[in-house]
Amino acid sequence: MIRRKGPVFCLETPNTTLVIKADTAEYLYYGKKLVSGGGFEPFFGSPRKIFSQYGGDDYTEYSVLLENADGGMSTAFAFSKCKILTEKPEIAGLPSSYGTGKTLELKYVDLPTKAALYLYYTVFDDSDVIAVSSKLVNGSKKEMHVRRLASVQLDLMGDYSFVTFEGTWARERQKISREIGKGVFYNDSKKGGSSHDRNPFVIAEGEDGVYGFNLIYSGNHKELLEQTQSGRARIVCGINDFMFRWALAPGEEFASPEAVMCYAPSEDALSLAMHAFISEHIVRGKWKKRERPVLVNNWEGTYFDFNEEKILNIARAAKETGVELFVLDDGWFGNRCDDRRALGDWFDNEEKTGGGLKHLADKIREMGLDFGIWVEPEMINEDSELYRSHPNFAMKVPGREPTRMRNQLCLNLADEKVQNYVVRVISDVIARSGASYVKWDYNRMLTDPFGKNIPQGEYFHRYMLGYYRIVSRITKKFPSVLFEGCSGGGGRFDLGNFCYFQQYWTSDDTDARERLKIQAGSSYGYPQTVMGAHVSACPNHQTGDSNPLETRFNIACGGLLGYELDMSKLTEDEMKTVAAQIAFYKENRKLLQFGDHYRLGDAFGGNMAGFMTVSKDKNTAIAVVSASEYIICGPVPSISFKGLNPSAVYEVTTREQVNYKNVLSFTAGGDLLMNAKLPLHDLYSDTQSWENSRRLYTRMFIFKKVKS
Ligand code: DGJ
């Protein structure tokens, strides 16, 4: 809902209010919902601005920088007009949020150049998240250059800590909270992809609550917090201005990616709001609200070393345990026997597939499993048919040796010919295999951004526009297919991708102990509905540590369950355990995948952590609790739960695990379960000796309401 009182606009969400004074481009208020409805005049003259430009007395970081035709960079955008739109405008070429709501359009003009700046704020009927974007239009008769156009600027007053989600390959989205004090801090990516290193989701936390920001974009991004001596805390988020210079011919426009922002009283409330928003207004298509299949992926089971027999053996064992989908990972095409060759050759390796993709897929389908396929469409190996026939498809700077990460180069997706080629060959793979699921991988970031006739300052963004053109065409062509994104694990885990891929491979690290943190970090800004989580073999291939099969399953229940190991090598007992796990998961899948998801304890500090999923009506819930260390003679591990109905009584039981038969069962009030700490006296009872092991101790709790 958007209300107007003269120049003042109140943007209302179910629990928050944002107040903007349009003529002076001021923020008057953003926070807990206002119910009194007015009295804004005394608050006029706020130093909190909705955008900032070079050329005035505001020397805090800018949201807009425009290079005029004469090379000068001063602008004086002043209020021109405003409108409330009932249809949310599309952002040409870029993914954005969707749904019913209202959009405030504000227009500011720089009179000397006639450049126009538009800002858009969309509020949805059912969400506390507000979508914000901006656009520059060249109204002059000369070419200009956009040097920076942030998607959103929010000015606050006071000091905030800046929470970011940083990491590396196999250690994505670790929560880091920084006191900035006075000064500037940037969280950004210059890698061409949103990156493993610094996710675009950030939070500013202060005494008045928490403000979360994210960007619907998968490329270079930048989120900054500057706190000045005069008390202003400015947050600016958008496309990274690193190497960025976009030419605007007369009449042309440049649109920023869309950002989202949300105020909430606590981190938990912020996460719930972000989860609901992503599930409702970002993820789309047939699979949006559908239960996701339990899959088996052969990658860690075989790597490149497989043939028809091995694959069918895994599929057969998987079927026996209740798995629903078999995913054939890297290695099925061209002469791909390692990561040095064949990327780009999307034709069947007859030998490894035993007679072609369709032949193998049909055999798997005959077993009663669905078939899914891995592709890495944006890449090329120099040792490939594609490179030999089209060396100019690769992204390279002429006359320079390209950087070869994982022995591969990126394709020049900024070129329309390459885009069309990728759409054609990948569509053919999906069609000829009849796949009902596609895993879209991207195993390296960009290093040689270059394309003939493409200005360097435009390259990164033109790559992204090409990428979105490809994924949008392919996903539209195959509306029934479930798409899982991947980027050497979770390197492009962002809202841009979730507009096309209903789920994402969270990390290449499948170690339960590491996964607990990665999933907890991811859950601050993203719902469990997008997080692929697999049970893999031990010792773990990434860390060398071992955890019991039941622990690996418990932790994988924090996302979308899959298995990623050679299931044909499981012992009879392990097969039974896995079958029981999958049966349990299927019975509780709706709750686990689509319930309200909370973090328990603290995965980034202390010994106790976990997660909990609560049904919308709060009648049922499942929690996984874990201790990361067995502290000899230490305190009894204990935990409190979240999200229950405080006045209801719950029957609480623990899931029987093969390594824990002593099932707990009791009834307790929701308020007690949430406010007191439940001691877990026998959490360490399953202490078998695991070789070389830093391990977790986990239990799964099931809650059923027995009295209101
Ligand atoms: C990286 C992915 O994250 C893995 O799951 C696997 O698909 C490999 N790439 C295959 O090359």
C-alpha cells in the first residue's frame, strides 16, 4: 500500500513503513510500521537522502555518477514528477521480482544536460521486503557515460555493524559482523560472478533493528556502508562500478539491477521475511511450490570415471532406497575423461553412456527413476571440437595468454552469436535426453573480459545480459524441467539466479560439520527451498573428516535432500538406514522444504547450533540440534527452540537413529521449549571411534501439537 500526503509518500508493508519526501529526495523514516498516520512536517529537512550525486556538498559515497559529454561529472538532479504505478515495470534484459503490489516512480532531472534519473520503490501486499531500482535516461543530444548507478541508497543515522556473508570455494557464506566505526567498508565482487567470496546479501544492524539488502543480479556487485562524523550511515548497493563505464547515446537509458531491502526487529525476523519474499516473489514456474525430488548425483561417487554399468548400478541401488531422481554429472559428453578437455562438445560420449544419452536416460527411467543431466554451458576447453572450429567463441584478450582456471576458458556470452549457439546446443541436450532436471554449472569466474567492439567498461554487464538472455530462453522453453544452478558449489548463489533456477547447489563441501555453517550462513538471506544438500561418503572428500551416516542425513535435512556417493557400494545395513531416512524425509518433506526455517544456537560461535522448520499453522515442527565438540567434563549440551506457538503444548520425540536408539519422548509447552534450555544428557552417547575425525553430535526432534 502506498499513501500520499502532498510530497510525502508512505510505503506500507504488513509490518514496516518507509516514508519518502519526494520533492527533496529525503527519507523521513524507515522501520516498524507507523499506525498514527501523520505529523511528518517537523521531520522535514532530513539529511537522509534517497540518492546522492557528485557536485553538491554531499561528500559521502555516491549512488549516481554520470560523466557528461564535456567530461565533467557534476550533476544536479532535481525533482521533476512522481507517479504511483499499479503494474510493476519490467527491467529490460534483467531478472526482477514479481507479484501484486504498487510501485512509486520518482523522476529527477539534471537541467543542464536533460538527463533524467528515475527511482522505483515497489511494495507487495504480502511482504515486508521492498524492491528498489533506478534508471538513467539521456535526454540530451550528446553521448554521456554512466559511471555508477546504484540500485538503492538508504541513509540511516547512528552507528551500525555491517554483517556480510563471505568465504571461499567450499566455505561459502560464513557470517562476519564488523563494527565499522567512522569510515567506509565495501563488500563486493569483481569476479564477473556474484562469487563464493562475498555474497551480495548484507545486513546493517543497529539499536533500532536490522536492515537487510540484496541484489537481483549474478555479476559484479558492491554494497557499502559509510559512517560519517556527522552521524550519517549510508548504505549503497548495486552493480559494481569497478571497470564500469556505460555509453548512453541520446535517448538511450540504462537500468540498474533491482535491489531488495527489508527492515526487521531481529535477524530471525529478517530471515523469515527474506525467505517468504524469495519463495513468493523471486522463485517461479511449475516447481515454485512443488516438493522437490530426493536425488542421487554420481559426481562424488565416480567423478569422471564411469561407464553404463557403473551408472546403472548406482541408479539401481538408489531406486531401492527410495531415491526419485538420478542426476548424471560431468563427464558424459565428447571425450571428457578429465577436466582438461571437451567442455563445449555437447554431443554424447557413446562409450561412457553405453550408447548415448537417451539410451542411458531411458534405462534409468525404466527403473522408475527420473533422469537429470549436468551441463556447463558458459565454458570451453581449448582441447575441444568447439574450440577447434570456433576459437573466437572464447573470451580472451587478443595477444595475451588467457588465465586458465580449472583448465578452461569462458565463452564470450556478450556476443549474440555465442548466445544463440548455447541456447541451441543446450536445448538439444535437454530435449534429446528427456531430462526432467538440469544442473547448470559454472566452474570458474571471469578473468579476461573482452569482446570485439565491446567497450571494456561495458563488458561485465554485457556478459550478464547475454547470460540472462540464455537462461531465460532455455528455462522458458522447458517449463516443466526443474533447474538447479551451481557454480563450483555456491559461487553464484544469488537472487538473479533464483529467478531462473528453483534451487542451487549450496557448496561443493558436503562435510556435515562444514555444511552446518554454510547452510546457517546461507539461511540468513535465503530459504531452505533453494539449498541443495547431499549426504556423501566418508571420509569426506573435501575435509577428510568422518561423521556417522545419520549425522550426514540430519544436516542434509536443512536443505533439499540428495545423496552423492556410489550407492552400489553401501552395505546392507547402510542401505536399510538410507531407506529409512528417505522414507522419513518423504513423510515430512513438505514441512522440511516449505516450513518456516529458523537457525538454532550459533553455528559461528559456541558449541551448539542447528536449525528448525515449523509448519505455517505451528502444529508440527522438526529441529536438528548439533554439538560441534565433545567437551570432557564440560557443560551438559543444551538448546532452546524457536517458532512454536507459545501457548500450545507439544509432544516432542527424537528420531530413532541407528547410532541412537534411546528415543526421547515428552510433552512440554511451546513457551518453555522456546525460553528454557533443554539439556541433552545423552547427546554424546553415540561416541564410536571415528578415525581422523572432527565430528558433530546430532539429534533430530519432532514436535506435534497436542493441545492449543
Ligand atoms: C562443480 C560442482 O559443484 C560439482 O558438484 C560437480 O558438478 C563438478 N563441478 C563437475 O565438474
